[in-house]
Amino acid sequence: MVTDTRVIPVILLGTGNVGGTLLRLIQETRATAARRKGLELRLIGLGDISGLLYDPAGLPDDLLQAAQRAAEQRQTLDVLPGIRPLEDLPGLLDTGVVLADVTAAKSTGGLLQSAVAAGGGAVMANKNPLTGLWQDTRLLFERPQVRYECTVGAGLPVIRSLKHLLDTGDQAVQIEGCLSGTLGYLCAGLEQGTPYSQMVAQARSLGYTEPDPRDDLSGHDVARKALILARTAGWPLEMSDLVVEPLYPTAMAGLSVDEFLAAAHQLDDEYASRFNDAGSEENTLRYVAQVGPEGGTVGLAPVAKASPLGALHGPANYIAFHTRYYSDLPLVISGPGAGPLVTAAGVLDDLLDLASDLA
Ligand SMILES: NC(=O)c1ccc[n+]([C@@H]2O[C@H](COP(=O)([O-])OP(=O)(O)OC[C@H]3O[C@@H](n4cnc5c(N)ncnc54)[C@H](OP(=O)(O)O)[C@@H]3O)[C@@H](O)[C@H]2O)c1
């Protein structure tokens, strides 16, 4: 039981699936955080694409609850009173203020770096700020006031396990895994003989893919996770160091979503024969990311059915760290690698962990 409560001001960007859930969790766990950790995460700012709510004394509870309802109804924050332009944000970053990015925006890297440079901290579930050129992102990997656990494997303790190994003198040798639940689901269906076009349509209707399934099928999202793992391991790779195999031909990149879905049956035979050729009693294919100090590959790879990767049949993620300490058998982390609740809980854990350090 802790008696003194330290207040950590937080500005949260993003009120979508993850942001809306995080908003609720921060309010629900307020008493527990004070009792168990002596910390209060005080939301002083909340932003989305439409603007920013801001009060340096803390946003009032009734406004936070209204923002949560707006998020649940998919409304932007400008339906609420007191919204300010997002351009005000850089001037509000200050010592001790944590900026949390749970958007999918491409443009927040500079803001997160400013938050750290101002003597505060940065937390993100958004992969974009970490996957640009190394020279533009290295500060976010090298400064201790940054947390980004949920960028790989959502709420699974992937980044912190890797950092724990490095902090205790270990060295990564190779990292491999299945980092996309969507592509795991696709491979398991193809292995069973379900046509490619049917699996893509099914994954999309279950909400496993982005609205444009090519965002998942391109492999780019997996590559971004592999790059984050590599950079965390101490390998300053660029995206161009990864060879990525997309699961559709570039000729189909220019089609509209509907045109792509209608044409996807043209790929049924190709993927059926790839899985047939690779498949046997013992082997199958999985969409695997492999990365080491010099680079890596992301694409379909043969695996033994009896191996952990071959045994994955649903949207679970699997990450194996081959290191100096874990040389005979890798250190393995596996479990659900997506979902708003586990992701929001992971971001909350990052916030509390960083808040403990800042306090
Ligand atoms: N969902 C998961 O399971 C999961 C797991 C791991 C990581 N992530 C990552 O977490 C992030 C959020 O995911 P999500 O599922 O919550 O996405 P989402 O539902 O699309 O929400 C994104 C939010 O960010 C806002 N936004 C977009 N661009 C912005 C900008 N430039 N400035 C401020 N706000 C902006 C959006 O506002 P508008 O709606 O007005 O555009 C929306 O509120 C993504 O980067 C995703 O890759 C998600």
C-alpha cells in the first residue's frame, strides 16, 4: 500500500478502437494505480484528427466520459465543447508530460521526439514513428523515456522480454516468428485446402483484415514489426534490408478494393499449388518473419507441421528469440497478437511503467 500519489500528466492521441478502450481503462484503474503504485495518470489532453481537448489541471471526468461515449459511437472529438486545433500540441509538451500515440497516423514521429526532448516521455502503439529511416527514428529507440510494447504482438510482453535479455548482458542472434494473426488465419485455411479468394473474403468479413485486405496481404505490416524488433535488438536496419514477399501480385495493386476482391479467385490455383507442393505429412507453409544483424526475410516459408510455427492454426502470434543465452532452445512468446482490449491494457502498462520511472 502506497500513501503518496505522484501525478503524471498524459496527453493521449487517438480515440479509435484502442484509444477509446484505453480512455475507459485509465479511468477504471485510477484507484488501483494510486493504491498499488502511488501513481495517477492524469489526462490533460485528448486528441484525434479533429482537434485537441486540453486542460493543464486535468480534463474533467464528465468531459472524459463524454469523449468515451463519442469514441464508442465513432464520433470525432469536435462534437464536444472546447476543442482546440491539433497544431497547439507542440507548445503543450513540457517536462514530465507523457505523449501517448494510439493513432495510425504517419506524422506523429516529430511530436513524440519533441515530448522526449522536452523532458517528458513517449508511449506508442502506432508503428509508423518507429519505422522510418533509422537516422530519423533512432532517438525513440535509444532514449529510456520511450515505450512501444504494443507495436509488436499487441499486449504480449515481446519488447520488454527482448530488452530484459539485452539489459542482462545477452545478445540476440536471430529473431523469427509469425507476427500477423490475419496471415496466420489465411495460411491455416490454405493448408486445409480452402481457396485463397474464399479465405481473404472470410478474413475480411470477420474483421481480421483492414478494409483493404491488401494492407495485410502486402506483408508490409509484418515487415514493420520485424524492423522494430531488429532495431530494438540493436541492429540499425532499414526497411530496404528486409526482403518482403507480398501475397498478391503487384499487377493487382492498382485495383479498387471491390475489383481486387472480385479478381482474387485468379490467385486460387497458384496458392493451392504452393501449399500442395510444400505440404506433405510433415511440412506446411507459414508467413514467417526472420531477422538478424544483416537483414531479414518476410514471406511464406516451409515449416514442420510439428513445429510451434506449423502448429499455429488461428490468429495467434509467435515470436522466438535465439540469443547467446537461449542458444539450444529459443525464448518463445506466443498468444493473441491483436485486439483493442489487450492492446489498450498493454499501452496502459507502458504508461504506468514509464510513469514509475519519471516519478
Ligand atoms: N487494434 C489492435 O488490435 C492493435 C494492435 C496493436 C497495435 N495497434 C495500433 O494501434 C493504433 C490504433 O489502432 P486502432 O485499432 O485503435 O485504430 P483506429 O480505430 O483506426 O483509430 C485510430 C485513431 O487515430 C486517430 N487519428 C488518425 N490520424 C490522426 C492524426 N494525424 N492525429 C491525431 N489522431 C489521428 C483517428 O481519428 P479518426 O477516426 O478521426 O481518423 C482514430 O481516433 C494503430 O497504429 C494500430 O496499428 C492496434
